[in-house]
Amino acid sequence: MRRNLWLYRRCLGAQLRATLEYEGDFWIMSVAALLTQGMGIVFLWAIFRAIPQINGWRFWDVVLIYSLVALTEGIAVLLAQGAWSMAVTVNLGGLDTILVRPYSPLLQVLSSQIGMNGLGNLALGGSLFVAALLHVGVAWSPGRIATAAFVLAFAPLVKIGLNVLTNCSAFWLKTPWSMFPFAFHTLGELARYPISIYGVVVRVILSVVLPYAFMSYFPATAVLSLGSSSWLGVLTPVAAVWCLLLGRWAFRRGLLRYESAGS
Amino acid sequence: MARIEADDLRKVFRSPDKRPGLAGSLRHLVERRYSEKVAVDGISLRVDEGEAVAYVGPNGAGKSTTIKLLTGILVPTSGEVRVNGIVPHRNRVENARGIGVVFGQRTSLWWDLAVRDSLELLRDMHGLSTAEYWANLDRLVEMLGIGDLLSSTARRLSLGQRMRADLAAALLHDPPIVYLDEPTIGLDIEVKDRLRAFLRQIVAEGTTLVLTTHDLGEIEDVCSRLVIIDHGRIVHDGGLRQVIETYARERVMHVDLAARPVSLAGIATRLAGATVIEERDGLGVAVTFDPLAHTAGDVLTAIQAELQVVDLRIKEPAIEDVVRRVYAGQLIPGPDDSPDDSPDDSPVR
């Protein structure tokens, strides 16, 4: 375990050095991340100007959920962006060299990219998070702070696990350019808003089938003690472990049918 | 001691059977048809410690697929494989510690990193001590002449430089088994010579080497055993000399003549079983003979009895001839299993 983490840091560090060679990329991606997330906030603000409350959720409550998406997404992008390179790695044969190195192939894939634009997400998410906390008026007790820290630490792992799971489709779809995982990523964006506003089917999908809601909505309910299901938020670590196991399972199934490429 | 043991390895690839064009692709969505391609069809192989094996065959014969099965990259459809006593695809990390792999077509270096950084990452993955790392690196730098490449980014290296850096990366942990898949593709002669000398040295030191190549000089230079594969099956496995004696026994005597001969029939009658053809626009003759039936002296005597010889050369068979014949499809598996009834390309639903 310690060796795995240490090597993971080494690989990411190497990617960081490599990425810094393309400084332009870094700035473009960061600005793009800020703009995308920022637009979402403008959209929210516009809605709440017309309707002050949605299903019992006020503007700043939703901003809190929104900021959690930005934060968890930021961490996933920064630390495990390699999941998104799976289609190219698998279907252009790059996995061959990874498989003959003495380090977990999945961890090598995950650490094969560092998404510096995650910093943009983290900056925006961080400021929204702080602003939201100042406005939601929660009474902070040591217990609540501990719960919040615990739950929030696991939330990014939910996203990382689901990224691995959906990107493993590369082993089956056999194309280096697939929109499949992006489609699910977009589905996950629904979790930026309180999922109680959706119908039953969407709610079940987001909380059980592909539990994207555990990267934002459920942790937020736990922190705010809001809604009838706030206890579910405490299950975030369970969801995180489940998603990571699903991702690992899919990757292993994929390796069994991996066909390499070229000669 | 057996380093590599493969028993009846098979690998079948399944690919979608699409008709051409958009209509074909759409049709495939509704009615899925696949064809199976048998890339490796029952290969059994045993390679001992310190052996250098050349693994050759025409394009698409299954060479690279076999290497990928032996290295644990691919999971076999059926059959067993053990390398250093472990099943490679079940225990990839453990397997990777005991092997070094170079794919000629693909680098194992990190594209955007300096070669030195790539090597240090590999050092950490292999868990080498600082002392081991420097001892091995110094040796590789000297043998491969890569001292001035270490600070270059992998993507800036030329093909020959990249190949040498890749070899260093594959051998950094001093693995007992080394697989090289087309390692000298596109390299110039000087670099090739250096690589061959290097390979001879590591083999002499006890490394087990499996080499796939189209370069016949490389085989003769480095390897003592030749495995020929075609249509996914081993068609020959044996010592290099033995192969030549089995498949390329015939020698050819080329003779230059003082004048155009009237007829060559006389020579043919004197040498039963030999073939005589005219060369150099009638001013030469080539006699192909089996040295077990006729000595070179017999052949020369027969020619001189008919014609006036000015000069002569005898062409020894080379491994090249054997392999060329395999490539041309002249060596097929034994008569009992003709390739016609192989299950290639049979559509399944």
C-alpha cells in the first residue's frame, strides 16, 4: 500500500514535469475550467432570482452542492486524469508497455496524466465552498466538522471510481475516440443540483446504479443536515469503496479481453 | 533449467464482420456477425537458461502475438504458459520483475520525460537500490553508448538513439529473460552492429533471449536456435546449423564459360538429380546439387568434361534461404496437418 502510493506520487510528479513543458495548455485549460464552472453559477443565480426556493433548497445550499462538484471534480482531474486516456492507451496499444512494468497497471493508467486544469476547478470550488458555508448558517460543532472532513475526503474517490468504470468501456468498444464515458460524465453533472428535484428513475440511477450523487449531493446533505436522507451522506466512504471496486473489476475484466494493437 | 515453458498455447481473436460502408456498419448493429482469426494455434515451446532463440516467420504468422502471450500482455484462449515459474498474465507485476521487453515499434520510455527521468521511474518501480541502479546503468551506458542521451527528452531522440535508450530501460533491472520484438527495425548498420555485439555479450553472460526479427544477419550473429512459425504453428524448431542441413542442403555452383555451349544436356546426364541452368546470356552455367549425392569435385569434373571453365563460385546455403522458403510458403507443416483444414476465418454468430 505504501509502496503503491509512493510510486503513484512518483508517476504523477513525472507527469507534472512533463506537463509543465506545455505551459500554454495549462493556462487555456484552467481558464476553460473556470469559465465552464462560472457559467453554471450564473445559471443558478438566474434561476434563483425567479424562484427563491426549489424543493426546500435555497440558493446558497445549491451553491454548496455545486462547489462540492467543482472540488471533487478538481481533485479527480488533478490526481487521476489518466482514466480519461484509457481509450487511447488501450486501443492504440500503449497498454502493452504498461503491462510489462512491475507496478499495478490500473494505477499506472490513472497516474499517466495530471490535469492541471483541476487547479482551476479547485480554486473556484474552494471559493464557492467558503462563500456558501458563510451563508448557509450551519451551527458548527466539532462533530459536524469531523463528519464534513470525513465525508468530503471520500467524495472524489466516488468520481475516480466511476471514471475508471465508464472509461473501461474502451476495452469493449475498441475505438480510441469514444463518447461513451463522456456521456456518463454528462449524466453525472445532474448531481450538481439537489437530486430530490428529479424523478424516481434519475434519482435511483444517480444514487445507486452510478452513484454520482455521492460526489456532491449526499455529502452536502450530511454537512448541512438537510432533507430527509441526510444520514445517507455518511455512507459516502462506502459508496467510494464500492465505485473503486467496480472500476477495478471492470479494468480486470477488460484486461482479460485486451487484444493489444498492431504487430 | 527451463525459463520459458509454453504448452499448446492458442490465441483466437474475434473481429466484427462488417460489410463495407455505412450501410454495413448499420447492419452490424442489428445483426452481429464475427469472424475468428486464429493467431497462435497450439504452440509449445521450452527455452532454457542462457539460450538465444530466433523466432521468425512471415508477417502475420503470429510472432508478436506469441511474444505478447509469453510476456503476459495477452491472455491465451487456451493452453499454459510459465515464465520463471509463474503464469505471466495472472501475476503481471511479479512477472515484470523477471523480464525485459523491447518492442521495436513502440517506446517504453515516457515520451515527455528525459531518458534519465524514465530510467529513475523504472528504478523505483523495480525497487532497485541506488548501488544496483548505478552499477547497471554505468554498464549499459558504456555498452550502448548512451551517455549523452540521458538528458534528452524521449521524443527528441532519433530512432537509433531511442532504440538504445529503450534497451537500457528494458535491461536496467538485469532481467534473466529478455524479449526483443523487431529490435533493429529501421536502424543503420553501425548501430545494428553495436546492438548485436551487445546482445551476444548478455547472452554469453547467461541471459535468456527471445528475438523476433526479419534481419537474418542478426539471427546468424546472435542466436543458436531457430524457431520458425507460420500460420500460428511452429514449423521448425532446432539448432541453426541443423536447419540449414535439413532445409537448405543444396549448393549451387556458378561457372563462367569461355564460349557459349551448344547443349547443357551432357552435364545433366553425368550428374543425376542435379539441375543445370544457363546463366549470363549463355556465357555461364549454374548447377544446383546435393552435396550428399555429388561432391563439388564431381560437379566440376562433369562440367569440365563438356565445357571450358573460366571461373567458378560455390554458393553456400544461408539461413536466409531457409527463411525465404518459409516466407514463400514452401515449408508447410507436416503432411498430416495441411493448413487447408485449419479453422481460420470460419464465421460464427
